[in-house]
Amino acid sequence: MIEERARVVAVEGDYAWIEARPGACGGCAARTACGTAGLQRWLQRRRRQVRALNRAGARPGDEVLVGLAEGALVRGSLWVYLVPLAGLIGGGVLASLLLGPGDSPAAVGALAGLAGTGLWSRARLRRLHGDPRFQPVVLRRL
């Protein structure tokens, strides 16, 4: 289970809207040269709220520990990154085989493969959106 500290912003039924706190990267000695710390600084400017199952009965303003199953993160990453990449490469190769060699058929096939698998991944992830196995969970109040 991947865990992160967060603050509850609002509660709606069985769910809590949470806002993540800055991670440990800010305290690292290499933070000025680290790409992860730079990305974190950019993301902190745009605070995002995430809906999590509120199994701990947290209320707005509570500091909480939120968890996400590692399998859910890996599966989501595969659907978001690997499947469209496979479509990009597969579409380009397939178009080259069917339409003959050349850059134009390969480029069109690659874009078609990327678009098709991107839409398929998006539809698949929307179906998983309501599945509790793939949602963050408020583990406990801190």
C-alpha cells in the first residue's frame, strides 16, 4: 500500500475530498538539481483535490493518512502509458506492412494506433473509476 498524508477539504457521503500535502522531496539536499523536486514544485502551484473512500470517518480540516493499493497504481500506469505506446508502435508497423514502406503510411498508422488505444484506455479507466479496489482510501485520522 502506498501511503500519503493529506488534508480533508470536504465530505460527501462515503467519500472525502482530500488535498495532498507536500512530500519529503522538499527536505532533500539535492532538491535544486532533482527533476522530481522540480515537478513537485510545479504541481504544488496547482493543488488538486482527489476523492477518496472515507473509511475512517474523517471530517473537513482533518489531517489523514491516505492509501492506494500498489496494484492499482501499476495497473493504472499500464493503461495510461504502455497501452497507448503499444498502439503507437503497432499502428506504425501495421500500416507499413499493409500500405508499403515509407514515412507517411507509418506516421498515419502510428497516429491512428495511438488515438485508438488512447480512447480504449480512457474508456477502460472510466469503467474502473467506480471500483473500490482502484480508489484511494482514507486509512486513519492523524
